[in-house]
Amino acid sequence: MENEAAQQPQSPAASPVMSRRAREANPFRAMVFGEQADKMIAQGTSVIKLSLGEPDFGAPPAVRDAMREQYDGRALPYTAAMGLPELRQAIADFYRERHDLDIDPKRICVTAGGSAALLLATALTVDPGDDVIVADPSYPCNRELVRSFEGRVIDVPTSAATRFHLTADLCSQYWTSKTKAVMITSPSNPTGTTIDFNVLDEVCKLAASRGAWRIVDETYLDLADREPDGTEVKSVLACDPDAIVCNSFSKFFGMTGWRLGWAILPDEPTVLEAVDDLATNYYLCAHTPTQHAALACFTPESLAECEARRQELLARRRIVIDGLKRIGLPVEVEPNGAFYAYFDISRTGLDAWTFCERALGEAHVALTPGRDFGAATADTHVRLSYAASREALTEGLERLGTFVESL
């Protein structure tokens, strides 16, 4: 009887259920359009990819050489969870020399990409039920991180009048009794604009006075235009030493696929210990050889190379701004930081998603629809990345012009 029972067909087991956060996570549509473009390219179609914020320069030559040296057979053990001490010191020196800020290296956590810095900042600050204020439009992954920790995103619609950034007045209007943090990205993704420093100061003072964290993503800070007096655009730390800063080697240093970033944390032992513990549990440490190679970012030669690239991006910006104006899709607020142009396509009669689908399918130009960045401009705006070469930008704009004329 036991053998007969064992031979009876078994009912199929129920499939395990994914977590709610996995089921509800939104795609990063810039990547979706990029993947579609890659498939078309693989099939022999000439596609101009202006959808991703990925500089075509690559890492500085000295960094590439340093990485090759790391793979000579030497041991590559874990570093401390907070990062290689020499790299933390190099980042602190960079802030002192470039931004006139004295940052204790113990406050710096080297992370597995800027995304991991944002992950740590969110894990540190957000509990279930907490509200986090963000600008609409803004970088989409920040929203997903907040939701992953069961926080609630408070999207604040912005406009060209505020350079698509938060203001203290806007934060006050949308503040709730559960507001735990304000997240700012400056220069902005997707608009490429910086927040006025005085406005940033006011937002931080408001949040601090109400006991809320200030999380500021400065990934594009060192690509920003100089101030009218010739000085660098200031870090939030110049007005708010207790803000949490997230940054990355991806943009200014051109190291997108290397996945290395950093966070600068308030100088509080409990905060630093907590981030150390979180980093250890999430990823143990950032990639060891990349940390060693990144030391070469801070040589005079590498910094000069990165500055030359920043100047090249200014020339590319001019191609884009003038080209979009010629097409009849002018940019409302000219970018002065990140390499993005965010333009209104509503005059074409198409919504942004359809515009991007047709631009890819008919003109073979990959762009990113506003749906990625929030509800306020989801259907009306499109992001173009001018991190591509001058030749690609010129050809892409010509194709877009022909496409728009056909509508």
C-alpha cells in the first residue's frame, strides 16, 4: 500500500509568491528603450542612442592602466565595508581642493556605485509609513528605493519657473506629519539643471528645523557650469554639513560600468556605525580592484582629462539646444549641469511615450519618455542625453527633425 501511494501522481506545488515590492517595482524605461535600440542594432539597423546618461569617453587612461595592473595575480581581498582608506582620503582631498570643504574621511563610505549610496541613505532614514518628498520630475530609482522600504513618496510637481527643483515653499505645501526626508538631485536628472544654492539652503534649513533628513544626490555636481564669478557650483555640504550626500565615479570620471560611488554622512558615531553595518550586510564592500584603480582618478593628469571632457560636453550641449530649437522643440530651461535636455513634445500631438516609440521605430533615435521621471511631465516631456558624440548628436537631431516634420 505504501508503494502504491508513493506511485500516485502528486499535485503540482503552488508557485512561491514574489514579494510585494518585487511585484510593484516599475521598470527604468530609459533602460527599456536602450535594450530595444540594442536589439535593432544587432539586427543591422543604424540607431542613434540618446536615451542613456552614459558618457562615451570611458574612464581616464590612468584609471584603465591601474585596473590592468590589479589583475597581475595579486590577492584581491575584501576591503573594509566603508571602503579602502586611501580612497576615502583621496575623495576627502578632492572635496578640499575642488570645493573648499574639509571632510573627515571617516564620514565617507565607498559604495558599489552611486545607486548603492542611495540605497544606504534610504535604508538609514526610511521606515514603513514614512513620507519622503521628491521633485517631480526626478530620478526614478529614488522613488523605488523609498517604496522598497515601505515609505511613501510625496511627489511635488515642479516647473520651469523653479528650474524643475524643489523650493522651501513647495516643500511646506506638501509637508505631512510623517515627512521623514527630502531627496534632492542637483544637477538634476532628467532636466540637467542645478538648484540655486540659496534655494537649496532654504530647503535644507526647513527640513532640518522639522527634524527631517536631507538626502542630496550630487552625482553630476562636478560636470556643472561654473558660477558667474568663476567658482565651482557648491556642494550642499557648504550650507548643511549634516546632509547626506550621494555621489558616483560614473559621470564626471566616466566610469559607468565600473560601479563605484560614495556617500558622505553626518559626523555622528551612531550614523557611521549603522551605515558600516548596512554596507556589510548588503554587499560586504565595493569591488576591491576598482577601488584601487579609482585612486588614479585624482592625479593631476586625470583631473585635467575630466575637465577637458566637461568642456566637450558644453560643445555637445550647444548642438542639442540649437538643434531642438530648430526642430521646434525648444528646451524651457537650458541645462547647466547634467548632460540632459528635457523638452516639451506636446505640440506634436503625441504623448511622450508614443513620441519615443515612433522616434525609435521610424527615425531610429532612442530617447527616454517623461513617464520615467514622475506624473507631472509624464506625457508632455522627453529626455535626450547629450553624452553621445557630436557626430551622433548631429545625425540624431537631423533624424528627429525629419520625423517631427512628418507628423
